[in-house]
Amino acid sequence: MGLFSFTQDLAIDLGTANTLIVYNDEVVVDEPSVIAIDIQTNQLHALGHAAKPYIGRTPNNLRTIRPLKDGVIADFNATELMLKGLIRKIHTSGSLFSPSLKMVICIPSGSTNVEIRAVRDSAEHAGAREVAMIFEPMAAALGAGIDVEAPEGNMIIDIGGGTSEIACISLGGIVTSKSINVAGDVFTTDIINYIRQQHNIRIGERTAEEIKCKVGAALPELEVEPEDFVVTGPSVLTSLPQTVTLNYSEIAYALDSSLSKLDEALMQVLTDMPAELYSDVVRNGIYLAGGGALIKGLNKRLSDKTGIPVHIAEDPLRAIVRGTNIALKNINHFSFLLR
């Protein structure tokens, strides 16, 4: 790279649950969007994978923070600390100077101008010289291999940690879309509440997330059944340890109310889209991206609801950052997608 400053191009999926960064076409950062700070000094103590075990376990001098809520920045300073820390994890060599950073960051399609400004400011304070943003559904579509410029309708559902984005895309634009605050965090809360109400056991966020990943299901009957999950926690009534074995059908019941809201939002977008695009979507199918796409049986549930084939994007957890990187690499061609 020589002795002089150089440009480092970063594609960033700044997510409520996880933040991913692509550099040189490789995912070089894939970490939970959480930090632990020292309350007295306000200094970063841990971030990402190192900070996640701190959740629910911190002593009085430390505090864990999830800087994003519902897909948008909830804590500006924490977001800046997290971004700076994650960017430092990208190893670059051969230069005596810090690189000039150019970033493309994906944001929820329902972001207000104030929220967009907050993302831009955080990125600039973290060292970015140039910042552009792309809406999540468009990034997800690019990452799923959809030709977003084609004169036909394509539908993408991106289920992240804070929001679910449903969009119909045609000719490089979002024709109809809906963003709802029903996503991974809500599913985790549903599991916590269900186990408390049905089994009188208190569990934390990390355990609920593990249950969601292992036995989270959208249907009470699956062709391939996951193994039951054994959970131990304090009894709500006695505080004594109590163990229960959970099966996927129970978790499907726990998630049903929230998933029904996703069903309704999807039907609303299908109702609102022009008839010509609807026929395209029926032919092309609906694509699922984001971590929520991995909930067992969700594609079948949505297909049964709509009568339209539902496909899970390849590596759905990374589809959004993959699409953001495509926009970054072809920034002149896709300039009309960026803000």
C-alpha cells in the first residue's frame, strides 16, 4: 500500500442484533451489536462476541448496551464506540497512516431523515470520509441474486433483529413496502414470556435466543423435527432450580401471535401492489433474507398463507451485507439506489 494514506471500502450491515462488515469481498466482521462500557470512565470495556456474555451478568461498574433498537440508533455514543471498535478489528498492513474510509451502510426503508442523519454522523465520527446508505430491502434483494433493475416485480422479506421489511421491487425502485417492528427481538421476548407463563421458569435473553435458534419454528408440525431443548432456570414461584424440556411445537405456539402480524403485513403489501407486479411475484416467488428466515417452517407457513412459492436466500444472515457490498463495488452503476 505504500507510505501514503489509502482508501478502505467497507460495506456495513449495521443491525439491531448483529453488525457485519465486508472488506475486499470478505466478511471480516460478524459480531453481535452489543458493547460493555465502564460506567465511571465511559470507556469501552468489551464489544461484540466478547461483550455478549456480559448481558445480564455485569457488576455495578459495567453496563451492557445494545446501541440499536428496532433497526435504528438508540444510543448515538454507543454506536460510535461500537463502530470504531469493530473497524479496528479489520487488519490492514503496509501503511504508516490510517486509511481513508468509504462506507456503504444499509438502513431500514422506513428510516426518517433524522435517523438517516444519525447513521451518517456515527459513521463519520467513526472515521468515514465518504458515507452512502442503501435501504435494507434493496440490499437484501441484491444479496439474494435478484435483478433489481428488471422491469418485473420481485418481492423480498428481510427479517432482522429489530424490524421486518417487506418490499416489492421493480425497475430499481421500491414500489410498495411495509416495515414492522416484529422481528428477532420480539420472537426472543415471546419465548421468555411463554416459558414464564406456561412453565413458571424465568430465563434470560441469551437462553431465549438459543432456544429460538435451536427449536424456533413457525409451524406446529414439521417434516424434519429438531431435537427437544432442555432448559433450566429459577422457578418464578419458589426461586428453586427447575428444568423443562421444550419441543418445537411449543415454540411455534409461542411465536404464532407475532408471526401472524408478519402474515398480515405480507398480505397488505400483496394487496397494495399493482396487478402486473403481482403476477410477476407469483411467477418469481418471494425471497426470505435475514436471521428470521432461519425459523424452521417459516417459508412453508408464508407459502401456505399466500399461495406463492417462498424461497430462502442463500446464507440469509449475510444476504444484506452481501448486497450492500455489491452496491459498494458498483457504486457508480447503483448510485440511484444510494442516499
